[in-house]
Amino acid sequence: NTKRDDKLALYHLSNEYRMSPAFKTLAQSTRTVRANTLDRLCEAYGDFPYATLTAEAVMKIRNAKMETPEAANTIVKALRQVYRHAVEYNIEGITHDPTREVKLLPSKNPDGFHAWTIDEVAQYRERHPIGSKARLALELCLFGGCARRSDLVRLGRQHITRDGRLRYTQQKNRHKKPIEVDIPILPELHEAIDATPTGDMTFLITEFNLPFSAKGFGNWFKKRAREAGLEECSTHGMRKVGAEILAESGCTDHEIMAIGGWTT
């Protein structure tokens, strides 16, 4: 029955967190997901006094979503960041983090996404020849820095240096621990770029001559994989097989790290 102007309610603590540097320095996509999660959380529990939230209560909130464990864990992770902020800034009434003792639910897919094999890469290449957009997408995934889809949709000729190298900053963690990829353009990728029509600012464009969104590219690429008879394959798992191909080609550990942007 707490009024919405109550500064001791959970929704107020959520708003305090959203004004913090910890939230504002997150990647835009992460901020959007977390903000949406907190909006849904506050819609259901926003009037709850934040200082009295217990680990048991957090577990009940988590377990209400146990049929979708990833969604349940997203809520716990969001709450964890809110209370870490509260503890760090000595917010009124907060003496501990009630999420600290709450474990995440096990994933329904404990093995993660399917990782491509070298044979599956060959099967995809057989279906999508050099000169096709589908083939260019594959080679960018493999040899464009073992790129994630958030990088793939931004890569373009402006990232090719005068001496013919590919240089860009990875999107993941670019605000916290930016990693710059600065690599030679390997022959397989060079051939695909030269043979394929591309956009002005991005190599990969939609049928409307516009850059892909990361999600849109992921859906499009999965369809191209299915056309090759690869039902389990998607953009996920490409970094692993890219590293495997580099290893089989004789690259050293440090060369593979440099190409894929790995720090360890």
C-alpha cells in the first residue's frame, strides 16, 4: 500500500541505480535489457520496501520464473547490481546485499550453443559460393577477428587501413575494457570482400541496402545455415571454430589471441 512517492520503495532504489555511473557506462544494448528487466520487476514489486528485501524473497521472485531460467537469472542479476550500488553508496536502510546468497538457476541448455565443426564450415561454403553475401558473412565471422555479430554488423571498408589491415574496437566491453583488433586480412576473407557487393559503410547490408541490426543479422545468418542443411548452426559457436581453423593452419597461441581479441 506504499505510495509511489515513497523513497524507501524498491522502484525508487531502482531509479537511483539507473542514475549511477555503473549503469550509464554499460553498453547501450545492456542498458536496454537491464532497464526493461527493472521496469517489469518494479511493475510487480516496486512498492516493496527495499530495506526489508531478504534472500528468501529474492528466491521467490526468481522461482516465479523458473520455467524460463535465463529470464529468472536476468532478474537476479539486475537486482544484484541495484543492491551492489546501494551498498557502495550507503543508501539509507541498506546494510547488506540480499542477492548475494541467491544462486542462479541452471540453464536448460547447459552445454551452451552448438559450436561449429570444421566439416560444417566446409558444408556451408559448398552451399554458399564466393561472391554471395552469405559466404562473405561466414568469412567475416571466421577471419574478421573471430567477430561477434555486434561487430559484424558494423564492419566496413573504413576499418581497412592504408596498409591493408583490419582494425576496429570490439563492441563487447568497449566502455570497460576495450579490446582493439588489428590484424592482417587473411586470403579467405580478402577474396570474399573483393568478390561481393557491399554497402558503403558496412560490408553486410539487408535487402533494403541498410545495415543489419545484430539480432536481424543473427536471424538472417541462421537461415543461410539452414539452407546448407546445418539446422543447429548459428552465429554462436563461430569464434570457437574460427580459432580451431587458425590452430589447424599453424597459428601460435598468441597469433590466435591477437586475431580473436582474447586477452588470455
